[in-house]
Amino acid sequence: MFHSFFPQPKLFFTSLVVWTLICIALWYGAVASLGDHLGFVMPAEGQEPYDLSFFLVPGNVWFYGYFLLCVVVIGVIWHILARNHPWKIWSIWGTSFIILVTYFGVQISVVINNWRRPFGDTLQNALSKQGNITVWDFYHLMIVFAQIAFLSIFVSILTDFFTSHYIFRWRAAMNDFYMSKWEKLRHIEGASQRVQEDTMRFSSVLEGLGISLINSVMTLIVFLPILLALSNYVSELPVIGHIANSLFWLALFWSIFGTVLLALAGIKLPGLNFRNQRVEAAYRKELVYGEDDASRAQPPTVAELFGNVRRNYFRIYFHYLYFNVARYFYLQADALFITFMLVPTIVAGTITFGIFQQISTAFGQVSNSFQYLVNSWTTIIELLSIHKRLKAFEAAIDDEPLPKIDRHYLERDPNIVHVDG
């Protein structure tokens, strides 16, 4: 699943994590202060540009150069180490490009968040008849937003086009690898489906989860300092009172609560989804055999196989019932959580509408990043079920025992030949 596309995947991804931590430590330990010393300074809180000039701020330019250097260094190292790997251009440099463009997308979100303060304050002043607001003040802000939006659209279209090719290359790598081992794999139940469908689903689902994870990490890196700065505007919290860096602790607590809640509620779903693929495959295979062999797909056999399908679906429906109760309860509460916690601050009148907009957006960005598992749980369930099916291929290729559930179906169906004979 991985080594067909990535060079030494365990070492590759481990090195990426370690290198990321090293780069972050270097940035906060020395590189950022060096940039300040050289004149690459970030504007003070509340004075950040809210238009496209944001990307030309000296402090941002300094970080962009450092970030690009970090990505290129690790890319060159792995390009040399994986000189014989057939998919190194897509796996190494394609992944590098996705990381870079994902970070740029997060930066666009920062600009939009900066824009919310002047727009919110202008709206508040206009409604309260203060500040001599004119129609052109609003038109100017809308034109600025349109410029940011068009840039965001362009980046999104470019990213979607590239990742579509990236996904197909990953699928092609798995397809080439599995077909080179076809003699060992063809006896596995549903082998054709696993090569044709599961490889496509695995690459696309994992790519989506990977981009979401990268986006979550990037968002945390970018928005956490913003959220910590905005915490200064929060006077006190309900029941709790005043605490330092209150918005950060609220985001962390609320995200952990949601993650634990949905993890416990959905703990049975990956196995049920995998079993659903198995019973569907067994039912489908018997019908296919019945097309060419009159002795197959007899009513008692079909009834038993479809009964397995029905029982598994009904179990899935039951477990998704209470999972969705927990999920929708949390999502509805999430929509009001930050507003509820800001009620004392709003009543005290210590923030403007523009600052409230900034706080809401920054809190949403950080809490959504912390809620990676919450937002991705149903997709993770699908990925785990696909992974279980492809693990049988890995076992057959390495001449290892099949997973327990595959052995169970082999024992029950005498028409399926075991890979070892």
C-alpha cells in the first residue's frame, strides 16, 4: 500500500515528522529572531494587512523563504536516497508541493480573518451611525475580499487538479505492484475487486485524510499565535472566570472532549464496515459463479449469503444510530460553544463586532484543527475497512498467514483456494 509509491515509507514519514519538529524548533529558537534583527518584522497585533499586501509583509517573506528551504532540503535528501525508486518524483516532490500549497491556503485564511475586523467594525459603525461611514468604505472592503476570494479559488482549482493526478499515480503504483505479484494474489477472495476498486479508494481516501492532517497542522501553527493574542480581549469566562490564554485552553478542551466522545461512540464501526465488504463480496461472487455454472447461486445458498448481508447492514444501522446521536449533538453544541463562552466579554463591551468576528473565526480554525479526528472519523472508518482488505494482499505477498477474518471465509467456502495451496 505504501512502499509501492513511497521510498522506505516508515523511514520516509518518520523523517518528515522529525524534520518538521527540528525546523519548528529552529524557527522559534533562532531563525525568527534573526529575521527580526535583519529587518523582516511582522506587524503588531491589530495592524496586519487585510489585503494581498499581506503576502509581501517582510516577516512573512522571511518565513516563506525558510519554509521553502526546509521542504527543498528534505526533498533533495530523499531524492538522492531513493534514486532507484520509480515513483520518487510524484511521491517526494508531489508530496512537497501539496505541503507548500496547503500552507499557502492556510495563509489565505489568515488574510480573510484579518479582513473580518475592519469589515465588522465598519458594519458596526454604520449601523450605529458613527464614524461617517460611506458606501465606498463598504465597496472598497468588498473589492478587497473579491481579490482574496479569486486567489483562493485559483489555488483551490490548482490544488484539486494536481491532487487528482497525485491520487491516480499512487493507485497506478499499487496496481503495478500487485499485478507483479498476481500469481500469489489471484486466489484471495475478491482479488480483482481489491486491485481494481480498493486501491483507488485507499489512495483517494488516504490522500484526503493526509491533506486534512497537513492542513490541520499548518492551521495550528499559523492560527495559534493569533488565538493567543486575541485571548487578551476576553475579560472572563462563564463559571471559570479569568484565565490566561483562555481561548487556547477552551479550544483544546472542547476538541479533546469531542474526539474522545466520537472515538468511544464509533469504536465498533471499522470492523463492521470491513465485514460488510466481505459479506457483499461473498454474495456478489456467488452470483457471478451462477452466471456460468447452473449448480451455483442456488436459492438456499443465495438466501444464506443475502441473510449475512442483511444482518450486517442492520448491525451497522444500529451502531450508526447512537454514533450519529453523539456526533450531531457535538456539532450542534459546537456552533454555539464559543459564543456562549464569550457572553461575559460581550456584555462587558470590551470587544467590537470586528474583534468578535476575528475571535470566532480563529477559534473555529484552531478547534477544527484539534478536532481532526472528529471531522474525519467516518472517513477514517472507511479507510480502516479498506486497509483490512488490502492487508490480506500484504500477507499473501509475504507468505504470512492471512488475517483472521479472511481465514474464516476461506474455511467456510470450499470453492476458494488458499494461497498456499
